[in-house]
Amino acid sequence: MAHITAIYGSPRRQGNTTRLLKQAVAGARDGGATVHEIVLRDLKISPCLEIYGCTRDGNCVIQDDFQLVREKLLASQGIMLASPIFFYTVSAHTKIFMDRCQSMWVKKYWIDGLSFGQWVPTRKGLFISAGATHGKKLFDGALLTIRYFFDVIDTSLWKALLYRGLDFEKDVLDKPAYLQEAYQAGQAMARALTDEHDEKDLPGDTTFRAKKG
Ligand SMILES: Cc1cc2nc3c(=O)[nH]c(=O)nc-3n(C[C@H](O)[C@H](O)[C@H](O)COP(=O)(O)O)c2cc1C
């Protein structure tokens, strides 16, 4: 069974990105995945203090709720991350969490010595975002941040659902097509992860593969 970690990065409990991610989670569960939900605003996560205690073994030395999120991430094949656009990038809750993953960057590139760009994605990532305005570049900053963040956790950006013109808390409720799209993305992710998992379980016998379709 596919395991997905869904991370809510908005300070609002019932805001636009939260409602969209809840739909994606429902879709993923209906698609057969196990989903663990994490609401960043409910956790105590310090910003990265740049002390590089992680250079010892790749583990962050600050003992707080980040450790739990890291554990869940590493045990997942799928990551769903939702954040509103705040000043053309992700929310502070989301960014603080991402910065703590610098410990995983240290492990990957300094301790294990991987070359940049030479990694194989082992996870699929879904990014959901919303902003109030309509500008062409509204999501450019966040997408750059997300790509580099996903790189650190060996995750490919499988899909991004980006919605303009959502401002007040319930705005997305007037957009059933967006909510439906999020549900379908969750379901598709669960199915893609399950198919991948089944493929890995198969022996190298092509007739067996063909039979499975
Ligand atoms: C601190 C802050 C900064 C924001 N910056 C932007 C911005 O740069 N561009 C934009 O279009 N909307 C901006 N917004 C509006 C939010 O992106 C928008 O209300 C979004 O729908 C909130 O999503 P949420 O309900 O999931 O939190 C900002 C809102 C706040 C509170």
C-alpha cells in the first residue's frame, strides 16, 4: 500500500489551500493510499539555526516536532504539500519546515557525496497553492523553492495545482472545479504510487507483466 504524507502549510485552518489539500487527501484515500496528515501550524518547529550539527550524521540536532515530520516523510512514497502564496513564495510555516530539511541536504550532498542532479526520484510530490492576484509570475518564486525542496527529499514534482484569484477563506468553495481537480489529483497519485509499487513487486518475467496489463 502506498503511503502519503500530506502537509498543510497555511496558518488558516479552513482556508483555500487547506480545503484543496483535504480534497486531495480524500481522493488519495479513495484511491487506496494511507495518508498521514500534518498541520504545520499545530507543531512546534524552530527555524533552522544554521549551527550545522547535522554535519555529524545528517540528523538535525534540534529536538522538536520536525523530527516526527522527517520520520513520516522518509516513510512515504508520496508527498502532498499545500501552501498559500505569501509575498510571492510559500508561507512562513512552510518555509521554516523546509529550512529544517537542510539537514537532509547535508546528508545527501556532503555526507553521502552525491553530485548535484545525479539522484533518482523515489517519491512523487504534489504541490497545491493559491494566491489572491492574477499575475503571470504569481507562482514562479514558490515553484523554484518547491523544486529545490523536493530535490532534497528525493521527490519529483509530479503535479502542481496553482490557483489564482483566491483570497478570502472560503473563496475556493465557489470553485467546485478546483476542488474536484484536487480530489482527482489525489486519487491519481494514489493509483500511480500503487502501480509503481506493484511493478516493483513483479518478477522480471515479461509474460507475467503482460498478463497484469
Ligand atoms: C502575509 C500574506 C502575504 C500575501 N502575499 C500575497 C502575494 O504575494 N500575492 C498574492 O496574490 N496573494 C498574497 N496573499 C493572499 C493569499 O495568498 C490568499 O489569501 C490565499 O488564498 C490564502 O490561502 P489560504 O487560505 O490557504 O491561507 C498574501 C496573504 C498574506 C496573509
